[in-house]
Amino acid sequence: MKRILILFIILLCLTSSCQISNKISPELVNKIDKGVGVLGPIILDFDNPIQNSFIEKAIRTIPAVNLRFQWQGSRLNIFPEMFFSFNQEYQIFYKKSVLSQNEKLAQSEYSWKIKTHPVCLIYIGSATELPEIWKVCMDNNLKTQLSRSKGKIVDFDISNDGNWIVYSAKNILGGSDIWLMDINGMDNHVFYKCDEDFCSEPKFSPDGMSIVFIRNNKNHENKAVDKNEEVLIRNFTTGEESKLLTDKRLKVTFLQWSADQKYISFFDGFSSSFWIWNLSSNQISELPSSEGLGGSWKRDESSFIFAGINYWGGVPYGQINQWDEKTNSIQRLFGDENDPNEYFSPKWRPQGDWIAAAFRPIQGSASKQVALFSVDGKQQMIVTNEQAFSYSSFSWSCDGEMIAFQMFQIGVSGLVPEIGLWRMSDQSKLIIEKNASSPKWIP
């Protein structure tokens, strides 16, 4: 009878989290007052966890969400397969089974309540005067200034957990430094001093543990070269630094991480190509892209799409291309000799069913409009159609339901940018702020 009881306990442990002796209960690491980003993670610390798969099977949420798990020692990071809903309260449940010293089975269920971030944008306000970083939330339209740099802001990025902002700001030596602050503008401090060098385009790694940025070395040895730019990575925890090793002269823009953190991509203005830097092998793939028309990574795989110009009989035409990681080859998605348009900055919708891209007629107006294209380009959905304005710097919300954009009026002296958003559900457009630029959604 005793053997049968033990077998029953083992079977039960296979469907739930079972531990020998009553250990300390798991603890929620996330700070409740800061909330959780819609991309996660929810973080739990365990005391001497048993097989990880048992614990994963014992975790659920209400409302129910498909989850994926990532372990760092005894710390469990919980992510949604796609995304949590914005401004939503979730309850996290963990069912633990305990086998005591006298071989009696007891079960305990632990739960925690968390709330995801509201729908908010970060942007640069007073863009043409004294640029500072601002936040606006859609539920109350409240605009809050976050940075206090006295108009020194250059650019910024937001961490995937939605809790931190990294930005570059000009310094008194004529260069620019890399700074950090939390999503509410607190805990503001220098992350990397560049002194007379100009550091820009900081980007968080997907796991939030490192930042990549561009350093324009003003005092490089080769005085005949007007620019000597480096791509640097710095780790938060260890302070370890690494850089792209190349003997080529670089002019870097469009710096990005791949979602799986295996690659860093950027456009090099001297070679007129996108560079795909494999961080483990330090190998480079160069993708010709003419004038640097922009590109982006798919969220759930190493798939990079980018815009380019091709020629047929000497006549230019635009196309959207995709780099295939497995074969290190380029394939055309859409755009051919019968297509009259030039394309810019293609961006995958998080769901992977549409590509947002700016476009304009090659032989026509300078005004760039935005549309959604199916992966083969055969279906389109117009986002903007106002030829008096040109649109750029657009970004998808994490749930794929909205696009934020920057716009300015064509043919007007003293260009002043504005930011707005487009809703996919009703295809409506809303102007949010004037003299503002570079809108990005808080995850």
C-alpha cells in the first residue's frame, strides 16, 4: 500500500510542482507600483526549485494567457507568447505540491496580482527649440516632461520591460553622453561618458542587460577621415564592453538588435548596405540597400526586412527584401519593375501578418505616405493619404492595434514636426502634439 501511495505522489508531481520538505514560498520580484510591461516579464524567485518543467506546468494566469518561460538560476521570467493586454489586472497562480518528511502530500496555491502599463507614448517635445523627453498616456491625455537636460536631448530608447529609458544628451565638451532614467523620469544618471566624442542611438538589448550605441571618435588617429564611428556594447551587470571589430570606415544609422539577441544590424552610409553582425561568430553579412531606406527585425525570429532600390533597363524601382538567416541570402517580398513606388522603413506588425512602410512615387511627389502591405504586397491598407504632409518615424504599438508617427507639412518654411497616431480598428487618425518627434510606445 505504501508503494502505491508513493507512485501516486510521483504521478501527481508530474502534473504540478512538487518539492521535498516545505521550502520558502516563491516571491514576486516585480514592484507592484511600477506595473508590468505588456511584453513582460513577470519575475518569480524560487527557493531551491526542483525540475523547472514541473514549476512551469503549475503556473497560470487569469485572464488566461499563453506563456513562455526563461530561467536564470532560481529566478523565473514569465513572458506572454505575444503580449499582455494594456492596462489590465492579471492574477498569477502557482500551485505547489509538498512531500513532507512523513511522506504526506500537501498542496499550496500562491497568487499575486499585477497590473500592466497603460497605453502611453514617449517622444521628444519642443523638438526644434529645447528638445526634452516627454510622456503622454492615451487614457487621460496627460503630458509629462521626463528629462531636464536644458534642451540637450539627442535621441532615446525604451527597455522591453517598459521600466527604463536610455538617451543621449549633449555635454559641455561638445560631445554627447549616454544617460539612464526610469519611465517616470526618476533615478537619472550617466551610463557612459563620451566626453568630446559624440555618442548616439542607444538601444536596449531585448533582455535589458546591455546597451548598444554609436561612438563617433573625434580624436581618431586618421585625421584625413571625417568620421570614425564605432559600434559599442556595454553590459549593465559586469560593465564589460565589446565593439565591432572592423578595419573599414563606418557611417552608422538605424542601429537595432534582433529579437533573439543573436544579431545587431545597422546601415553603413559608406558601403550603402545594411550590416548584420553575428555576435557569437563576429561575422558580418552585408545587404545592399542603396540610400539607407530603413529596415526592421521580426519579433519572434531572426528575420530582417529592408527597403532598397533596383534597376530595370536603367529605370529605378523600389522593393522590400527579406534576409534569410539560415541561408544568408536575400529574397524579394514585393516591389518590381512595374511598381512605381520607393519604400522606406518597413516594420513588421507584431502579429507578423502586415508590414507597415512609408512610400512615395519614384518620379513624383517628395511626400511620404504610410500604408500596410501583406507579406507578398498584393493587399494594401492605406494609413495616411495627405500629400501636403510627409510621414516618418512610425512605430507599432505592442498589441499591433495602433501606429504612432511623425509628420511635417511640405513646402512650409521652418519645418516643425508633429506626432500623431492611427488606430487600425476604425482607421482613425489623431494628432497628439505639435513641435514633437520620434514617438515610441511604452511596452
